[in-house]
Amino acid sequence: MRRTLWLGCLLAATGCQPGDADRLERAGRRAVDNIWAVGVGARGQLARGWQALHNDLAEAVRNRLAEDESLAGIRLDVRAEAGTVILNGQVSTEEQRRRAEELAGTTPGVRAVRNELTLQRAEPE
């Protein structure tokens, strides 16, 4: 049912005739088959390419955090997965925690921030 509804919407949006649905479906299947026919090596290269993008995104966030005066000298772990940046580590104040999240979230390419930063406990005197 969903496929029929989806194809109907696609046909209406593209101005195709009802008889074109079978041709469109066959073309879609061929496209998917061609994608899966790509060898394992090429898929590995694609995965390495995505990993490079994640590393670049994490590095861009690291640079922004390092340049900020309020976060000077604080070591934070930054990872990126599918456009989401994960921040780990300890900060002294809630303001630093919020500032790190703000800087990460406004870095180009970041879609979401998972802020796992914790506040350092004050040492008993």
C-alpha cells in the first residue's frame, strides 16, 4: 500500500503517466542493484572517506574550542559521528560546559551536539 501511494505521489509530482510506474520501478531496482554491485574495496574506500569527514569535523570543533579564552587549557575529547559531535571531558563551570556546546553547535557541518561534559568536583580543603 505504501509503495503504491508513494509511486502515485511520485507520478503526480513528475507529471508521469500511470503506465510509467512500472518503468520507474524497474529503473529504481536497477539503480539499487548497481549500487550493491560495487566491490567491497570501493565500499571500504567510501567508509574511509566518511571517516575522514568525521575526523575533519571533529578537528574543526577542537580548533574552535582551543581558540576560545574561556576554555583555555582544558582538555576535551571531541568525536564526530554522522554530523553529531560528542563532547567528553571535565570542565570547571557550567558556563564552560555551555560555551563548549555552543561553539561545537555553531561549527559548520555540525548537525547536533551530544554534550557529555561533566563538572569537576571541588576538592575538599
